[in-house]
Amino acid sequence: MASASPSRGFGALDDPADRANILIVDDLPEKLLVFETVLGDLNQNLVFARSGADALRQILRRDFAVILLDVNMPDMDGFETATLIRSYKRAAHTPIIFITSYADEMQTARGYSLGAVDYIPSPVVPEVLRSKVRVFVELFRMNRQLQKQAQQREELARSEAARAAAEEAIHRADY
């Protein structure tokens, strides 16, 4: 079961196109509700997945600013899910924050080797989780803005080149 829900509060983002997607993967519905409550004020698109397989389906559909991934899930755990996430080109560099109630040094090292940017102990401290997610959302939005600006510059350069070529052709025809 996956759903997307726009949330409230983070700046005045009235245009849904300006919102970043945040993927939250946990098999327990009560934890998903906690995440929705904690992250609701960020005013981003919260996308929920209740399994690793569901998370992979969501990744095929859209880009995410950050992925919150439960380590302990039935069928496919968070480590297996992270390994598969990294195999998709569109999600190869998406930040992953593991959420776990238990993490020893070996487990933590394994997570970091799979591209985790952080571990957050469960139960989560709302202010810490919100703060960390906010940083990745802002980085995602800035990167998206830079990509748009680069595309606009490229289009402008093509337009200028076409105009110059047309003017040169007119000049030659007149000559």
C-alpha cells in the first residue's frame, strides 16, 4: 500500500510542482502515521511504502529528495532494499536515512557502505528527523533549480546561435 499526501507548512509552497517527494518505507502502519505527523509541517509530498518491493515500485514512478528506510522489515529488509535502490539510475544518489531501533557497529557500517547518509534511532526524535529531512529537501530543490537554469542557458545559447546563423544567411543573400 502506497499513498502520496501533500503536507502543510514548509514555506509557502502552493504549487505542488515545487514540492519534493519524500519516500517513507516501513511495514508498520503506526510508524508511518508517526512519520506523517512529524514531517507534515514540511509541506512536501510524503509517499508511503509498506515493503521494500513497494518502495522499488515508487522509485520507478518518481524522483525523491530523500528516502527514510526501516531496517527491519519482513521479506526484504532495509539493506536489501537499499542495494536494489542503488541499482536504479534515477535513485543511485538519492540520500537514504535508515531508521532502526537497534544498530550495532557492523550494521551501521553495512548501511553506510550501501549509501546511507545517516541512521536515526527509533523511536525518532521529531525535531531531529524534521531537521535532517529538511536539509535534504532543500538540497534537492536547489539542485533542481540549478538544472532548470542550466537548461534555460542552453536553450538561450541555441537560440542565439540560430539567430546569428539566420542573420549571417540574410547578410550573404543581401551581399
